[in-house]
Amino acid sequence: MSMLGHLLTRFVRNGRLTVIHADGSRESFGSGRDGPEVTVRLHDDKVQRQLFFNPELASAEAYMDGRLTVEEGGRILDLLTLFSINRSGLGSHPVQQALRKVWRLLKRRHQSNAVGQAASNVSSHYDHPKAFYELWLDETMSYSCAYFQQPDMALKDAQVAKMRHIAAKLRLEPGMTVAEIGSGWGGLATYLAAVCGVHVTAINVSPEQLAASRARVESAGVADKVTFFEKDYRELTGRFDRVVSVGMMEHVGVGHFDDYFSTVRRLLAPGGSAMIHAIGRMSPPGTTAPFIRKYIFPGGYVPALSEVFASTERTGLWVADCEVLRLHYYWTIKAWRERFEAVRAEVVTMQGERFARMWEFYLAAVELGFLNGSNMVYQLLLAETRDAVPVTRDFITQAEAELKTREGALPWRST
């Protein structure tokens, strides 16, 4: 039996994986029960060796290069589904255990995000053409977990519900000042200015997103209420009634968590509060998957809540509330993947076949991480004092109902 066959025998227990080797021979692994049946073709012998030593990265790169294909009408989603439901078996193999030890030793190096490096890491992902993201994101251009009050909500409505949920937690009043750390495509800043009447100072290190965000607030008629700066979060100064950060902490790196939370505390005016929305894991601290680290989010890391709370403790912040959104990002990314699949030909024309394969591998892998893996999203309310946030959650529901009545001014209001 080949080295790869030895690994797959221990790895694939549920479902069945059939491998067609470069010489045309076939091997099958798994019980055929409780999972999909997937057939892959390896187009050269080198792929087999690469898969043995680093299956997560090698499978992605071989798929991107067309050296690994999913046969008989299958999709990369099917192969990754088989992978995700058998993941524990992979971790038990001695070679994979040794590889993970090395990754843990290099964890802080992989997540080094000094001021200049952080901008470079973000640029590698977010500075793809805006037209590319417009193909498969919804009208709000939100590129973070939506808030599904029902699983079958339209994606746009779920994204507006997310903004409403965040605004409700912030307890905003007209004229308040808000600092937004990591402003994306400007959707949340537009919502807060248009619906809540606050003044937003938003920062981002992606020139592509900043240009689009400035155009967005201009067209929404709230440019006088929103100011965008190309700054690292550590460079922002001033004091604000509220601080909000959505989908940013994943880019900070574990060695910089104290910098991040210290910045949040420094920016808060007396009596102020902050709302942090980010991806986390319910499992113990780990590392970033090699494919994600190399091709998608260099410098990124999804923390365990134990790492997050350890940093809020060290930086002297009260965690006034923590809400865990478990399946919400699964529903969000499933919608993104389906929308991406519908426009795949346009993506190939715009970005090329290899890029399209990389992106579909990414979307499928992350979707399954939120369905079968340990990933989730958490929302924290933070403050310097114990009484800066109401001591019951009733205010959130009440504020959401009021905010919904004011959303008619939005260019992409929910239906």
C-alpha cells in the first residue's frame, strides 16, 4: 500500500473515497456509510506524495492547478465534506501530529502583524477588484457573518438584520461619535449614520475598500457624518462614545490581542462601550489551516474564547455581554458559495481559472468549518466600568424594533 493509502485508511471512516492514480489504478477507502461517496483523480505521482505530507495544503494547490480533479459529476464541496466529517482520523496520524506541532511552534511567527505587515496581509485578500466581490456578495456588500432570524432569510435581509442587531447593542443616540475599526465596504458606517444619526470615524488599510466606501456614503447622503481614514487600528486617536469592530479581530494575530483591546479601551470616552464581532472557535487554542494562511488570510487567526477573555482580563475591560452565533456564518457562507457558483464563468473571465478554483475551495472549506468544525462567531460588549451596559438584554430587542422603523432611508433596506 502507498504512503497515501496508509494515511487514507486511517483517515476515511465515514463515506467512501475512491482515488484514481496517475497510472489508472484505483483504491477505495471508507465504509460507504454515513457520508458522501467521492471519486478523485490524481494526474501525476507527485500529488500523491504531497498529499501524504500536507493533505490540507496539497489538496487545495493540486485542485487549483488541475492536478487533482473530482470525477463523476462531483464538486470540491463533496470532497471537502468527506474531509470534514472524518477530520479526527487525520489528526491521529503520526505524520500529521508532527506537522501540527511544528505549526504550533511557528504560531506567533505566522501571525506577526506589525503595522506595515498588517496592511500588506489585508491587501492580499481585500484588494481584489470591487467588481469581483459585487458578483457574489449581496447589495449591502457585507463580507462578514449575517444574522439569520430564520434560516431561509434572504442574504441581504440577514445582513441588514446584523447591522440592526449591532446598532441595538450599541444603544446609539443622534450626535454620538463612533469609531469603527475595520470598515469593510462601508455598509455598517452607512447604516449607523443614516439610521442612527451618529458621526462615524472609520478606519481601514485597504485602499480599494476605502474608495468604494467613500463613494457609498456620498451616494447615501451621509458623507457629512462619516469619515474614512487609511490607518492601522493602533494609529487611531481620539475618544468616542462607542467603538465597533466587525470581522477585524481575526486579522490581529494572537501576539497582538492586547494591542487590539488596549486600543479599544483607549478610544472609549468615559461611560462608553464597544461591540466586537469576530470569528472564534469553541475548541482549545490552535493554528490557522495552511491553505487559509498561505492563500486567503495571511497573518489571520481564529482564536479560542479562552484567548480572547485572557486578553480582556489583561487589558482591564469588562465583558458586559457575550453572544455566540453558531450556525449563522454557515448559512451566510452557504449563500455566498451558491451565489459564487452561479457566476463562476464571470469570475474566470475576470480573475482566471486558477483563482476561481482557489476561491471555491476557500468558500467550501470555510462553510464546512462552520457546519462540522469548531468555528462560530461571537459578539462582545466591552466597557471600562461594570454599569456602562444595561444589566439585562431587554434593551436589544426593544432597540431593534425601533431601528427597523427607521430603515426606509437605506438604499438597500430589508424587505
